[in-house]
Amino acid sequence: MDELFTIQGSSKLRAALQAAGPLARDAIAAAMVQEQEQIMAAAKILTPVDTGVLRASGTVLPPVVAGNQIEVVSGFGGA
């Protein structure tokens, strides 16, 4: 597969993140939650309002870290 682009300094970034270990992972997870909360705030503005229950149900869950994977889930609805 051909490379479409090269990010200059990516190897240095990767090395710095590996050296930082759990601190880097925690910082990335926190940044992902912050970004998802901004997305949720924008989504709530676009959510239709009848009784307000749907808009109020919008939530961002805490990050789930499994190895090198970080997942942040958000959504509307529920019980």
C-alpha cells in the first residue's frame, strides 16, 4: 500500500508518548472526553425538543482503556 502522506516528526512523537507511558495515555483519554463533551454540547443544540427528555438524556461516558485502545462513548436515550 502506498503512503499518501508523511507526518514529519511522527517517530519523535511516538517515542515521547511511549516514554511518558501511563501519563500520556491518561492525558489522551482526558482530551478525548473533553472533545466528546464539546461534540455532545453541539448535538444537544440540534436535538429536537418536545418534552426535553431526549435532550437531557445526552451523556458522555468515562473513557475505557484496554491496552493501547482508548474508547469514549456518548449518546442519547436510555431508561
